[in-house]
Amino acid sequence: MRVLLVEDDAVLAEGIARALRAENFAVDVAANGEDGGHLGATELYDVAILDLGLPKRDGLSVLRDWRGAARDMPVLILTARDGWSEKVEGFKAGADDYLTKPFRIEEVVMRLRALVRRAAGHASARVTCGPLAFDAQLGTFERDGLPLKLTAFEWRVLSQLMLRREVVIERADLIERVYEGDADVDSNSIEVIIGRLRRKIGAEMIETVRGRGYRLTAGA
Amino acid sequence: MSLRGRLLLIAAASTLTALLFAGFAIGHVLERFVMRGLDDRLDAQVQVLARAVRPDGSIDPARAIDLPDFGVPGSGWAWRIDGPAGHRTSAAGAPEAMTSPAIEGPIEPPGDTMRGPRHGPRPGGDDIRPGEIDGPSGQRLHARETVVATAVGPVTIAAFGPRRVVAAPLREALLPLLVSLAILGIGLGLATFVQLRIGLHPLVRLRAALAEVRAGRSSHVPADQPEELAGIVGELNALIDQNEAGLAAARRHVSNLAHGMKTPLAALALKLGETGRDPDGSLAAMVAEVDARVRHHLGRARAATPAGRSRARTGLAQAVADLAGVLDRLHADRPVAFAPSIPHDLMLAVDAQDLDEMLGNLLDNAYRHARSGVSITATVEAAMAAIRIEDDGPGLSAAAMGEALVPGQRLDEAGDGYGFGLSIVQELAELNGGTVTLGRSARPGWGLEVTLTLPHAP
């Protein structure tokens, strides 16, 4: 899962980014409204965290621009503004969730996961595919009821496949949502990760659709 | 002392002074007028007697006659002639003592201004001197006296008349004068009173206009004032603007301070959350405490909106719909069915932001404590709208309800949950002329019912 974090306070941004990476999120950080607006408009993200009081451009106008340009990734507003009128404004501008500072990082993680899950069309937290089960709220995988140990990259890839199971995910789309913006991406590395995942969950579960991408399937 | 009092006092003092002056002046003129009559009679007697004095100083008894009244004993009318060659008095006698000092030296011949017919040496008008003496029977007498030069020396001629003949007509003239002056005084007093009432009425109106501003029913004092007040009203309106701007700036500063503290606070909380930094959670609790205080004072600063709330018109249904959109997403994973039942045209005389704040807090409480349902209904009773928010959660115990809304004990130290939100809601409701009451929902199995009454804007 790739997150865009737009937050101007460097200490807070760094702390959130570290906590999210520890939870297997890929995090891009923008320190002002202009950069954040640009990243959100041009890159693929599963979810964005948007501060409202930002230098250069206000968070609300950034959000309105995204929505105006049909950028529909879920957006969590994370702000010090805690008035109900401000919350109404935020949601009217196109926010999907609203959290006020200070916050517990666990709460942020939970809400991000819930936003991504709901955006993928899952009403319940538990997503299954054959013997594979994903608790989208806790971020844990099970195979045949046993916990699955995954590296961060494996988790990112598998969660993408799991949330859109039985659907072909373009290879480029997958790469965008797995690596952070400034990462050096080896064109073969996604194949390496897919190979490792196949060994862990069973080769037949991940289908390679030649020339397009990958599909997680229960083999129906 | 009041302005009206000052003006009344000044007007009363000057009217009284003017009336007293007029009284004395007119009285004096009247007295002189009446006295002139007495003087004329006495002078006539003196002149008759002056003709009775012969150049050798002897008195011609045939010519020393009494004019009318002078012969009546005890009437106070009398005369006397005193000279070296003899004395003579009126038939009724005459007082012994003369008030005029003895005249020494030769008497100048009568001047041209002498009144009456000329005949031998006789006094002129200017030579006749006035005087006052006490008569033999104790009555006050008015005297006219002159000195006639003769061969043997000066002869003094004096005539006396009773003062009371002056007093009676004087009294008769003064009584109506005083009555008219008194009526004039009362009239002037009334005129002053009416003048003050009408003249000072703009001040009364100004006070009422200021009270309207203070009550929030108008933003400024109307500018169409009398010329003398226009300057004051201009200054007052400028002061009101300045006050409002100052308050807005202060609120902005509090808000900036609060918001500015929250980001570092969030960073601090995040750092403390890293493993090993805050093993027993006490530091995180302190951060939560700081946050609660910041939020409390931010809420209060937000509530301290200046006058003007009651002029606001806010649609309840729209505000609830907006908030429902927020709450449904904030509580997206809770299966809460929200059932608003609000007349679509119900308007409240409440600031839009205040209404959001009150309803947001109450509905958020309801969502958080509800098992599956939250309802909001509104009814209009007279000038107030009653908004009922119910949830099917566990509700509050009677003791907790009592504590939550005790005035003055506004759960300042309370953290999250019912307490914080409710104290702010109550403050905002009161500022907007409304109330908050807690109770149990009448629906079976439902919990808390919060009733928010707010002024209805017809």
C-alpha cells in the first residue's frame, strides 16, 4: 500500500512515515501543498494523508483540485482544526475521513487500512481467497488458518492482489503501489517478489497474464 | 449628578434669580410710585407753611393752615415749624423729635427746579428732604422737611404722614404681582421640564440603541442622530467595530496558538509512542491532558463570539444533513442507522458555526455510544425549537447526568467522552439563548436523550 503524506512539520512527518513503514506502507512525504498537490495528481496512491494548514497551498484547495481532476484515492485529513464546521468543509471538499491532532498513530494506521479496504469495495475487514485470508484491519495474512510471515515488499504486493482478487492487476500499477517514489526500482524485482510469494502461498494462486500483469485467484 | 438634574438645577436657579430680581425691581418701582403720592401731599403742606413764615422769622397764624387730614389728631398727619422766633405745630400736635440733622450755615436761594408757585422765600423741591421717624403713638411716620432762611436765622418746616397710607396700596399692588410672578415661575419650571424631556429624549433613545447592540439585536447604533450626538455615536460605532475586531483578533490568536500547539503535540505523542520511551504511559497521559486543555480553551474561544448571534438564521435540516455526511464517514465501520426527522424549512436564530459545534458534538456522542440507531427530531414550541437527539446506547446514570451539566462545574478537567463535548454544547447553547437537558429516551431500549432548545427564527 502506497501512502502520500502531505505534512509540513518535519518531525511529525518523519514520525508518521516511520510508523507507517513499520506497518508495511510505502510512504511518500510532501512538505507543502504545492508538492503534495502535484504528487497526488500525477502518481498512483492507495490513500493520502493531508494536513490542512500547509505552506504554499491550503490542504482544502489541494483536495478540491484532486477531486476536480478525478483523482479518487481515499483521503484522510489529519489536522489541528477540530471544529465541526471545519470537518463539514473537509468532507464537502472530498475527504473520506478526518482525524485531529494530536492523534494515536495506531488510529491513523487503522483508519488508513479501513479507507483502502472500503475503496477496494470490501465492507468487512476479513477478505478471503481460497485458503488465503487477509484481515484488512489488522494487516495480517493467514493461510489455512496459520499466520503467514511476509517481508514488507511481499506484504505490499500480496495485499494489492488480495484486495483486488480475481482481477488482473497491471504490472506497472503494481510497481507504482509497492515502491516509494524515490526508490530505485529494478525492473525484475517485482518478478522476484512474485516468485517468493508463490513459494509461500502456492504457485497456482498467482496467475501471470502475459503482457498485462498478475491475478490472485482461488482457482475457481 | 444627572444631566437632567444639572440642567433643571441651573434652570431653576436662574429662573428664581430672575423672578426675585423682577419682584424686587417692580416692588421698588411701585413703592416709589406710591411714596411719590405721599411726598406730594406732605410737600404741599410744607409749601403752605413756608408761605406762613414771614421774612422776619415770625409765623403768620392765618396762613399756617392745615391741609385736609392734617388737623385730625392721632391720624399721624402733622406738621411743625421751628424757628428762632417761635414754634408752631398742626392742630393735632406734632412729634417732638426731628430726624433731620440741624442745618448749619446760610441757606442757598431756591434753585430753578423748585416746584410749586413762587412766593417769597420758600423751599424748592430739591430742598425738601425726606426722613423717617417713630410717631408718638408708636406708628411709623414719613417726614418731609425744609429749612427757610429768615432775617433771624433758619426756620425748619416739617410735615409728617403715616407710613401705613403707603403700606396698604403697596400691599394691594404687591399681592397680584407676587401671584403673577409665582404663576410665571411655575410656568417656566414646567417649560423647562418639558424642554428637558424633549431635548434629552435622543439620549434616552441612544441608550436604548446601545442596549440593543449589547443584546446582539443590532450591530451598530443608528447614525441618524441629532447633530450634537452624531459625533458621539460615530465614536461609539467605531469603538464597537474596534472591540469586535479586537475580539476577533484575540480569538484568532487563541485559535492559532491552539492549532500551533497541536502539531508539535502530535509529534511529541508520536515520539513517545516509540518503543521504550514511555514504558508506563504516563508521558502519553500528560500529552493527552495537555491536548484536552488546549481543546477546551479552543472551544471556549470559539464560543466567545461577539454580539450578533441572534441576527443569524441557520437552517437546521441542512446543518444536520451536512453533519450526517461527516458522521457517517467518521463512523463508517459502525452500523449506525441515522434517522433525522426535521422540518426542512425550520430556521434557527443561531450562528451557523455554533450550531455545527453543538449538533456535531451531540451527534458524535450519540454515534459513539449507539448500538445501532441515532435519531434527531425537532419541534417548534412558541419562540423556541426543541431538538431531541436520542441513541440506543446504554445512556447515562442519573448521577452522571447531574454531574455533566452542573453550572460552574463544567468538567474542566474532563477528557474525552460525554463530558468535554457537553460542557461546550451547554456554553454555546446558553450564549445563543438556549438550553441543554439530559434525560432518558422514551423509546424502549434506547439510552440517552439530549434536548437542545434554541431560539426559532420564524
